[in-house]
Amino acid sequence: MKVFNTPNDSNTITGFILLGFPCTREGQILLFVLFSIVYLLTLMGNGSIICAVHWDRLHTPMYILLTNFSFLEIWHVTSTVPNMSVNFFSETKVISFSVFFLQFYFFFSLGSTESFFLAVMAFDRYLAICRPLYSPVMTGHLCTNLVVNCWVFGFLWFLIPIIIISQMSFCGSRIINHFLCDPGPLLALTCKRAPVIELAVSTLNSLPLIILFLFIMGSYTLVLRAVLKVPSAAGRRKAFSTCGSHLAVVSLFFGSVLVMYGSPTSEHEDGMQKIISLFYSVMTPLLNPVIYSLRNKDMKRALQKFLGI
């Protein structure tokens, strides 16, 4: 593991300090309770979708993708909230280098994987609505391959930025005014600013987001054109209902992530960084099960059967 030293001190820095949400002791306890409740609700919501899909045998490509997406959301929120909750009661708020970069890698790899899944789900809706005669092309075998590729490419993509950042030297203050391991505040602690490397890392972060977002928007533009040509109002409502939940999730995730990382040179104040990061890392996984269950009749029926309602 790389050693990090202060420029004026021979003592080795043993980790970074994640400030989280500085406030009074009572405020820390309140935030701990709040985030614990949100975390448990997220686990229950996404877990219920996974169980309901398997319980009701909804094994079409759309629900295979949805099951994997819910599983992904469980791990996405788990990569941040437990450590953040422990940090509320920590006196030093120190996180070791190994744990820091491990969380860094998993959090952003899971975020990249989520982007790939949203793109594949958009492609599935495109086939189902714009090319209904070709929809059997999305077979179980192809769907499984796409799922595997989403996981593999999602976790491979962020290896390059992690390797680049981990080879840099960090000096002086080791305080990071954030609740998770984010590249922006981390790069601000480097001994010597390297604009080229920072631009390269930022570009590698933003490039897949922009490409996948344009792909999703292109898919839904074609879907919208096809839906507007449907002669019956009932058919249009059914099509909009099918795509509405996915569009809502895409808007929640990409809306916040693109604001944060969409531009290679984007910078935000510490408070704004925390708010935006909190939205896509904690609130989005919480809201996704609600959105999918409310807008999808098959999903509502499966959940009711699973919960015995």
C-alpha cells in the first residue's frame, strides 16, 4: 500500500478524516436514527421486489433486469450508509487508506454498473414497444449475457481512475469534508496539483455517464414517437405506464449524477456536494422500489401476493 506523508512531518498518516455531517451530539444521534431507518427501508423495499419477482415467477427480461437492479441498489446503499452511520459516533472519524479506496472503488463501480443497467433496460423497452415483432430477440440467454456484461464493465471501468489516484501522493491536511469517498475532495489533498491527471480522471468518470445517458434518451425518443402513433388511448396509456417508472428512475439517477460529474471541470461547494451525493447514493435507492411498484400492475400484484395483502 502506498505511504502518505505530510510535507513537514515525518509521521506517517494512517488514514483520511471523513467529516461527514458536523453538528452537535444530539444532531449526530438524530442523523444516525434517520439514516438507519432509510437504510432498513431501502433493504426491505428492494428485497421485496427481488422476492416478489421470484415468488410470482416473473422471468421475462424486464423483470430479470429489475431483479438485478434491485440487488445492485442494495449493495450501492450498503457501500455508504453503514460506514456513514458508524462515523456519527466516531471521535476521530478516521478511515484507513485501504477501507477508503475499497469504498471508493465499490461505490463508483456500483454507480457505473447502475448506469449500464439503466441503458439495457431502456433498450429492452425500445424492443418491446418499437420493435414488437423483434422483441423475442431479447431472449433469456441474451438478457443473461447483458446482465453479466453490465456487472463486468461496471466494475472494470472504474479500475483505471482508482489506479491513477492511488498512485498519487497526499500531503498536509487529511481532512475530507464529505461523508463518502469522492474523487473531488480527495484530489484536493494531493502534494502537487496535476491538472492533466485530474482532467483525465474526471473525463473517465463523466464519459460513460454522458454516452449512456444519450443512448437512453435516444431510445426513449424513438419510444415516444412510436407511442404517439398508437391509435387507441388505452394503448398509449399502457405504453406510457410501462416506461414511466423507468423514466422516473433515470431522471432521479442521471439528473443528480450528471450535475455532479457530467462535466470534467465541474466543481461544487462542500455543502452542495453532500446534498447531491446524498440524493443519488441514499434517496434514489430508497425511492426506486416505490416508483416501480406504483407504476407497474404486474409488480403490484406480485408484491401483494408475496406480502399476503
